[in-house]
Amino acid sequence: MLEYPAPPSLEKIFQCEFDFIESGFLTGEENMRLDTERASGVTNGKSKAMFRLYGWKPWAVSLGYNQKIDDIEQLACEKNGFDIVRRPTGGRAVLHANELTYCVVANLPKGLNRHEAYHEIHIFLHKAMENIGISTLSFQKSRPNLRNFYNSSTKSVACFASSAQYEIEFEGRKVVGSAQRLFGQTLLQHGSILLSPGHERLADVSNLESEEQKQKLKEFILAKSATLQDTVGRSISFNELSSAIRASFFDCK
């Protein structure tokens, strides 16, 4: 664990001691337990704030806090070797495949709301990715109207089928999918940074009426999302991105 000080772009969020943790690859249950337990500890004043980086082994489908388990075919997940886990945050399903996941847990200081925190965290991640030559990313500036999107049961199964305000995008396609939850004044925000394809296989295990619908969902996810590999035309590994975020966090090489 590494401690203090936070980079200038995150000083608004981390105004007290915190842990920077690189957990490596864990199961879905282990990852969500660590995030949830840290949020509980920070809420109760028993734990420090946290910035954590991690991966998933095996690949896992995570469901939003209020999402129906019936959205996913559990037998299909078992056949494909995917874990199923429920996130403590909202949003829709994600297949955590070839990605790096981050988690921020901190008490929101007075004067900073969760939407501003969301923006600040994404600004930091954007700068970290720029440091390894990814200069083609942009932000979704406006707040889109998702009413029509959520009226479509096929599309609304998947997190990476839509973008919200302050999302990191490549040519209008979502690269980082994040979700939040507040426990009193304690913010838990975590998100997937797509490294290369694999996440679109969520369609294969989605509980839809036909193979045709599954194929349409897969095509829709690919059309609405992009990986870091897409942005630079080369493979970016988990370790390369993790090192870039660590260097940006502590201003070290």
C-alpha cells in the first residue's frame, strides 16, 4: 500500500490519508467484497479512503445493485466459465473481461457532490491514459436522455450500451464504464477501463428471446463502446495501464 499525497486532480476527493492498492486478479466475489467492506469501514471511521486497481479471474458478469438476476442466463455463464456477482453500485450488467478496474472510496468533503466527484475521477483517468500516448479520448459533455434507451429491454441489459455525462469516449464510443453509490457521505465509485475486446460477450449470456437478439445486442455494444486497443491500434496490457495510473497518481516514473 502506498499513501499520500494525492495528485492535484484528486485533491478535492482525497483530503485525508488513503491507501493506494493494486490487488491483481481476483474473483468477482472477492473484488466486490473488498470494495463493499472498504466503503463500510470508511463510513464507520474504521478504514482509510482508498484508490484500488484490480482485474478479474475468471471473467465475471456483475449486475447493478437493483438489476434483475433474470437478465442473465446463469447456465450460459457456467458453461462459459464466467462468475456472476452483484455490485454494490447501480447501473446495468458488465462482463469484466479484458479490462482494468478501478475503485475509489472516500468521504465526500463539504461542497463536493457525487457528480463533481465522478467528473474529477474521470479527468484523472483521462490524464493518466494521455501519459501513455492515448491522446484521442474525449468526454461526453451533455447529460443524455436515457428514457428511450431504457424502454428497450434488449439494449438496457448492458452498461456499455450507453454513455452518461462526463464519460470517457473515443469517437463517441464509451471506453470507461463507471458506477457510483453513496453510503451517507461515503462515495464508492468503481469502473471498467476496456483494454481489448471481450466485454461484448455479455450478449452471449444475456437472457434474450433469440440468438438474433443476442447478436443484435453484441453488435450494439461494439458500436457503442471502444477499447484502448481501438484508440491507438496496439495492445495495451493491464500492467502498462496500471503502471501509468500509478505514475500519474504519485507523479513518479
